[in-house]
Amino acid sequence: MPVELARFIRPGDGIILGQACAEPQSLAEAMVAQRAAYSGASVFLGVNYAGIVKPGHADHLRLSSYCGAGHNRALADAGVLDIHPHPYSRLAPLIRERKIPCDVVLLQVSPPNARGEYSMGLAVDYLLPAIEVARAVIAEVNDRIPWTHTEKLFRKEDFALLVESSRDPALPPPARCGETEQAIGATRPPSFRPVRRLSSAWAYCRMSSAKRSTATMG
């Protein structure tokens, strides 16, 4: 059954989309496919791992973000991404004050627990204030997302629409190592040992990817 987002999104609405590993990919695909039905709507993107939103979608959608990370770089290079000049800590107040418009939230959640409670899975961040002010909250229930003890839990009646999916969380696009990066790497001391600190969401996505690769090889 196709997702009919035009029932909930109106022309000129402000849409906030879950970011990075927490992007609801099926909802994002439906959003861009049906964009002509709510022409003039604005979409606030966070870190864009999935790359579903593309420069051509700016024909009907006004795109903005707080960063150029991930596939947002392609949007910025095409001149269709408005970057907010605010620190990350200001996003929640700006959403509550409606300076970042938010009428509809599209987010990814885990399947419910035994008490019928859905969790936000891999990220809460500025989605929490967005949910507080939104007219409609639309959720993609992804059975590959873990149930976690997020600050807010949901019941089925909290959502205007629930869409089920089963897909891997979005991962960042492969890093590109150009001349500048190679030059930096060539100048590091021989004793230098890089240390990467992984967020829990990043670590989960990488762990899941590794397990899937092992299963495929087996």
C-alpha cells in the first residue's frame, strides 16, 4: 500500500526529517516522490547519509540544514541548500520558536516492546522539540532498529501515520581521499596512532553491517 503523505503535508509546510543513521528512508523516498503535491514545503535536513534528497528535488521543496555533511555537500554545491548559521545547541530553541518551521516530523522508530511502546532507536537530538510543536508526526517502524531507552517513548495513537519497513540504517558515504588528505597523512609522525571515537549509533550501524557481511560470507 503506497504511503500518501499529501494527506498530512500541505503546500508551504515545514518538514523536519530524522538524520544520519536515524533517517526514515522509506518516508524520505515517499516525500521526494510526492513533492509536487505540497509544492513550496520546506525540508530541514540534518546529516544526510542516505542521499535520498537530491538537488533536483528543489524544484518543489525548499531545502535547509545546519551542516554540509554527507550528501548535503552535493546539495550545497548545486546551490539548493540553505545552511543555518547557528550552533547545534541553538536548534532546539529555534524549532520551539518556529524560526525553523516544523509542521510535520518524519522519523524512524523501533518496533514496540511488550508494553506497546515505540522508541526513537538510534537518535533523539532535535527531533524531540520538533515533535512537541508539530501538527503531525509520521513514523517509519523499521524492524532493524533496536529498542532503546530514549527520552521519549510513543504509543501507536501518538502517530498520524505508521509505515512499516525492514532496511539497514543509512551509513555515511565513503570517504574520498584527495591530494590534500594524502598530504596531511604523509606529514604525520611515524609514532602517531589515530584513535577514532564512535558514537553508539555509528557503532551499532557498523556492527550490524559487519554481522551482515559475515552472514553473507557464511
